[in-house]
Amino acid sequence: MPRSRSRSWNPLAHAFARHISDGVVTETEDLTPRMRRIAITSPALPDKGVIPGQHVRIEINDPLSAYGIMRPSQTLRTYTIWTTSPDVTRFDLLVHRYGGDGIGLRWATAARTGDPVRYWGPMGDFTLRDASHHVFMGDETGTAAFRPLIDALPADATAEAVVESDDHTDEVPLPADRLTRLHRVHRRGRSPVDSVALREAVREWRPDAAPAATAFYLAGEARTGQSLRRILETVHAVPRHAVTVKPFWTPGKVGLHH
């Protein structure tokens, strides 16, 4: 059995206790060369509830400790809940293993079955909007967040996706049977920052439904999301209120996904 976390006597810990739960890593898998799936079992999750699209914040260093208060950027890392078990006692995360040496990358690389995990949440408002048609656009990190939204679509809703990866080996699986169209875009070594490949694909994209009846979800690298929004508004006449943009990362910044 994994060693459980010790109870904190920090008064801040008691104030935030309802937001914090414990679990254990029960499975890991390299889903693609850059995406690692980490399954976490937590009996506390059913009582908290999960809205598809929400995320958890994995506690790598205690944010309520003296170290965490002095170095808040070195405490928590945020990941969308990719899937849950039918009884909602297990959830899967997809972690993008980018080039670097951040605390989230180190945690994801080292995670093994039996490791204890403390997490905050679930939380977040990147969830389904009320629409008859849904369009998802983004890179690998965004595609990981699209899966729970597509799984939760009402039976009478339609959806399509324009999603990017470096090549076919990095394609994150999506439930294609729920999509009227799935367009895969490959960077082939080009930068994912303000992605030229994805901008070109969205500029050439033609909608399956009228923009007024459609909800758009853009997720992934921050500058790319801003550019895609401008293209949707200027080229495809999409109303600004119809577009939700969720930046997950951009070079040189941490904590965008919150």
C-alpha cells in the first residue's frame, strides 16, 4: 500500500480542506510519444462531482507551506480530467511531455503505480455551452481537453474538430463516431507557438452549420488561440460571444491553465 500523506496542522490547510483530496496512481501509459496517461483512483471524487471539461490541480509542493507561499509557481500543476470511470472513483489525466524540466514534467515522468497524489478540485468553467453544433480547434494539449466535452455531447447535437499534432504518431485519440468531421493537421517540425499549420487549416475550414447556431472551443497554446479567434471572426463571420478560448500554455509562462 502507498504511504499516505501526513495530516497538516497548518491552519491554512484546514481552511482549504474542502478543496483538497487524496488519491493514488493506479495506472500509467505512454499514449503517444509525447502524451502520458496517468490514472488516479480517489474515493473522494464521487462526492465532489465532475463536470466534463473541468480540471484538477496536482499538488507537487504544498502551496500552503512556507516554501509554497514564497514560491507559488512551484507548487501546483493543472490538468484536464480526460476520462472518468463509470463510478467516478477513477480519473485519467493526459500530460504533455514537452521539452523542458518543469515540476509538472518531472512529476508526470516519474509517476508510478502506487504513488500517493494530492489534488485540488475538480474546478473550471471550460465546459459545454448550449448549442446545436460544436466545433473544437486546438493543439495536442487542447485535444486532451476536448475528449470529455465530446463524450458529454447531447445525443441530438453535432460536432466537428480541427486538431493539430506534430505528426500522426502524436495524434491524441478522439471519439470520431461523435464527430461529423475530424480534420487532423500536422506541423511536421514547425513551431506550435502561434501555429502556422493550424492557422492555415482554420482559414481554409468550411463550417458544417451556421455560426449563429454553433459553439466554438479553442484550446492549447495561447497565441495560437488568439489568432484562431481573429480568423473565425474576420474570415468566417463568427460572433465573438460564440467562441470560448482556453489557453493552456505559452513559452516562458506558467499557470495559464487555471
